Amino acid sequence: MRLRCAVIDDFQGVAGEFGDWGSLSEEVEVVSLREHLVGEDELAAALASFDIVVTLRERVAFPGSLLGRLPRLRLLIASGMRNSVIDYAAAEAHGVTVCGTESSSAPPVELTWALLLGLARGLVEESTALRTGGPWQSTVGADLHGRRLGLLGLGKIGSRVAQVGLAFGMQVSAWSQNLTKERAQEAGVDLAPSKEDLLASSDFVSVHLALGDRTRGLLGAAELALLKPTAYLVNTSRAAIVDQDALLAALHEGRIAGAGVDVFDVEPLPPGHPLRTAPRLLATPHLGYVSYANYTTYYGQAVENIRAFLAGTPVRRLL
């Protein structure tokens, strides 16, 4: 009897194209689930008959209460080697092996700049106007050269974003709670004296911090009020780092020039959500990790993980 594997949140229906799933066909039946499963009851009902689940990033949480309702589950594979929404202790108690995959930081860096450039040059507005018979030139682009880029976080992604900013001739500064002057100098950027100074002095602010107790709600109404009215905010990290109500208010009231957002408190973003129609917002449906190279890694290594698990020698274990 073959094991059953569910690949969840395969929105584009392409997971089967990335990885040698056919090599598992004699031992594993693979089922792609394209529709997002909402809530624990729906997840438990849909996944109860599966022995293996491949989950995408941190969109679906696997708390102990859900794991306890999946009696057949033996292998849970997450894309990436860090996942904050899996209860590892509960997984161990229920006999579930948890494995991850490698993940490149290049795609989110590239999307950060796509959002930033799209905002700065009004690309969506100008393209829409051109294609629909609107005005010929209706915006005046914001320059990058000579302007200040402020980075909240200077890790793998933040450092690469900094390199691009420097290549554009921008002044780049960074801040995080643990960032040192020496680390900033290694990346070729200035260490901002404080979070508040970085926000007040930057023309573009980009968020590149991990979500945790110290960063949740890091940018609230008071912090957003420090931004220049001509400044742009980009968040490709985690939605909860920026207070969503405060951001919506700043956009509607025109207190900042605009925001580029790829992450949301609830994903997929529900129809009718206020962020879908907010002014001065360039938003994408969490595309930061969605690239050919990353999918090749995610699903290719998911197949490798399954094969190794079947052989009794799990690899890339998170638990």
C-alpha cells in the first residue's frame, strides 16, 4: 500500500514540474492541493488521510492541536530551514519527523528592489494609464541616486539590498537592535544612531528583520509618523513587524509617499481586505520566495527528503 503525500498551497499548480516526483510513484501517491486550507477543522479534514505533507513557507501553522488530529502523518516537510509555525515538541510527541529545504535569499532581494523601483517611478500608474488611454506622463519619479536608503536589519537579505543601493549611488544606513558599527562597516553602510534616526532621515526604508518578540509591532503609529511625507516604506519580511492599521492610516492620510508590501497578516489576503484598495500602495501576493530557482530547490529537495525518509535516513531534519 502506497503512502500518500499532500503538497499544500500549490497555488500555481506547478509543484509537480519542480522535482523528480515520478521517482516516488511506486511508493508514494502525490496529491497537489491548490486551494488554501483555512482553519484547523478544514486542515484536519483535508489532511487526515496523508502520511506526508509538504508545506510552503510559514503560511500554514501546525500546532499540537492540529498534529493530534492527523493520525497518519509521519513526515512534514517545510520549505526553508526555519519555520516558526510548527510545534516541534508536539511533532516529536506524535512521532512526526520534520525536515526542511534550502532557500535562496536572492529572490526576496530582487523583489524588494522591484517594489522599491516600482514605487519610485510610478510604474503601475504609468503602465495602467498608457494601456487604458490615460494621460501621457502623470507622475514625477523619485530619484534614487544621492538619496538615503534606511535598512531595518542587515542580515543576508539586508546586506544584499544594501549592495544594490550602493550601486545606485544611494547613501545607505542600517539599524537593528544587535547591529554593530563594525558589522555595518563590513557591509559598506552607516550605522544609524537609533531606529528613530533611521526612520526620520531616510527617503526609502526597507524592512529585513526576522519576526520575534522584539520585532513584532516594531513600526507602529509613532514610528511611521517619523517618516518624511516624501518617504517610501517597503516590507518583504513579515507583516507583523509593521502595525497594519497604522500603515493603512498613513497611506489613506497621505502621511508617506507610498508603501511596497509583499507580506500580510492573513495569507492569502481575503477579498475585500482594506489593503487591496489602499491608496499609495504597491502590493504583491507574497512573491518574495516565488522564483524558478527557489521552487527547483524547494520541491527538488522535498523529493530527496521523502526518498531519504523512506530509506530510514532522514536528511535536513528540523526535528
